Amino acid sequence: MKEVKFNPDEKIARQGQEVSCAYIIQSGGAILKHNGSDRIFIAGDIIDPVSVVSGKSTGDVYSVGSTSLICGTVEEILEFIKKHPKLLQRALIKAVEELSYFDDELRDRLQSIEDITAVLVSKRQFLLSSYPPLLFGEKPLYRKAVKQLQKKDFEGAIQNLKCYLKQYQNSPLSRPVKLYLALGELNVSNYDNAAELLISLLNGSKDLVSNYVRKLFSAFELNETAFILTKGTPTYPEGFFEKVVNENSENIIKINDDMPLVEEGATINNIYFILEGNFWITKKHGNKFFKLIDMPPGSTFGELHILTNSKSDSTLMARTGSKVIVIDKKSFFKTVIFELPDAGVELLKHLLSYERELLNKD
């Protein structure tokens, strides 16, 4: 790492520029301009923290006054804040503060099923080109079914999409077909079928289709949970879970009967570490409840909702015979910042990845 200096009002980075290094402010300041808003960074801040996970500057960045920066690769900067927990704490606080700058992007994510249908139907040719069919007959059936979606003949579209999957289940085009089938099921309120299809698409490769899955999750009025479903929970370092268990054995809860640990619409004040058994994330849509996904042992729940100060957009259901550790947020953040900063950096990257996702317009 090295020290670099900038004169007042000197450009540090331009929007969209690929960045190979990251900066922490030693003295002076910086301003980031994006979509008409100005974000200010002061001593101790990582400049443009989302760029740490995106590799690109999210706006035009200028120095404020004579400015001195610590410059290093992303890996070097993250190692540096691990060794200086106060900087890690500051980075998490700053990332949380920056969420307010993404309000417009968040509103754009929460689309109606009609809006989502229009967007995905408009991608039909792009998806066809990206997943070229192997056999004669695939393309006409695909186009017919998507045309039916466009005309709001959802039952007809579902029938033809299912027909396609029976005949061409091993074709690359089958992934977009499953996406459109989930879209059709949503439009006729078959939420269980839609959720099962969407989760199956996430269980495959991370590709263009899996990126579109989150658009459909927004039809369920999912936001933080949609990110968890599509991107997963924080990837904590080896040994972290064991330390949590050893230090919080008095907080282990055995579930005697099926029960909700977190109910939809509730404020979350704890982190849930799943030890044994079955846990479901479920969602209410209208008068119906449906299962989204199983949460296996080793999973966690609650971090992102607490960081974003959001009420739960889903229900965490614990099944009979399961075991879970419940840790209050104050104790959790003390552990990940000051005792196991490797885990704190992973949590920071998780939050920054969520913010990067909000900035992704496609």
C-alpha cells in the first residue's frame, strides 16, 4: 500500500471506470456524484465502497480540499481494515448510511407482476439468442408460448411451456422456458408452482436466467429475502460457526413444535444460526402461504434485514426437532467486528453486494 495525494477538486475516478485499487481517506475528503446526488467521504472512510465488490466506480469521484489517501488493492485494503477494527466498524456504518442513496433503485425493484411480465416478454429474442435451441421445433413452440404470455393467455402459455419441457428438457433453451413458465404460474396465482420453478433455476448455474429470477421474486414483494435466495447468505470464514456455538451454548433453542422464529412484517433484532433440522423461508401472498426454500444447517438469517433496518419480508419457520442459536444484534456485531474481523469483512462484502445489486438496472 502507498500514500497518494490529490489537489483540491481533482478527479479521483470516473463513473463506470474499472478500478484496480481501493482508497481509505487519511485527511481531506472526497465527493462522489451519481444520478444527481452527492455522497461525501471523510477521514477513515473507504471511498465508493460498492466498487470494492463491483470492480467499477459507481460515480465520478473528486477530492475535497487537499486530500491524502491510503491506496492499495482491494485485498490489501480489506486486510488493512481487518487489522484495524475501528475502520471495519466505520466501513459497516458508512455502508448502512449509504443505503438511503439507493431508495430510487429499491423502488424500481418492487415492480408489479404486470410490469415484470412486460419486461421479461421484451427479453424473449435476447434469451433465445443467448440459449440457442438444439432441435427443430423448439423455436416455434417457444415463440408461441411467449406470445401467449404477451396476450395474457396465461393458461395457454402454461400448457405450451409445459409441452416444450416434456419434449426438450435437455435443451439450453429450457432454462428461459422455465423462467417464462414461472411467470405464467405467477399470473394465475399458482405461487407454490412458481416458487418451485424459480428455486430450481437458482440451483443450477449462475447465469443470465438466474439473474432474472430476482425480477420475479419482486412480484412476491420480496427484497432482502430475494437477495438471500438469489445470492445466498454471508460466506463466513472457517471456524466462525464453531466459535458462535461454543460461546453461545446457553442460547441454543430446541424446537418442540413447528413455530415461526421470525414473522413477516416483524422487526428483526436477532441473528439466527441454524444448527440442526429443517427451517423454511415462507411467504404470504394474498391469503396464501407458500414455501420458498429450505435453510440447511450452517445457514444464518437476519443480518441483511438488520443492516438495512427493514422489517422482515418473509417468515422463518422452524420445524419440530430443530435446533437454533439466537444472538442479539449487539453481541453479534461485537463478535464480527472486534473478535473475528474476517467474519466482519464478509458481512461488509455481503451488504455491499446487495447495494451493487440495487444498482444493476438490467
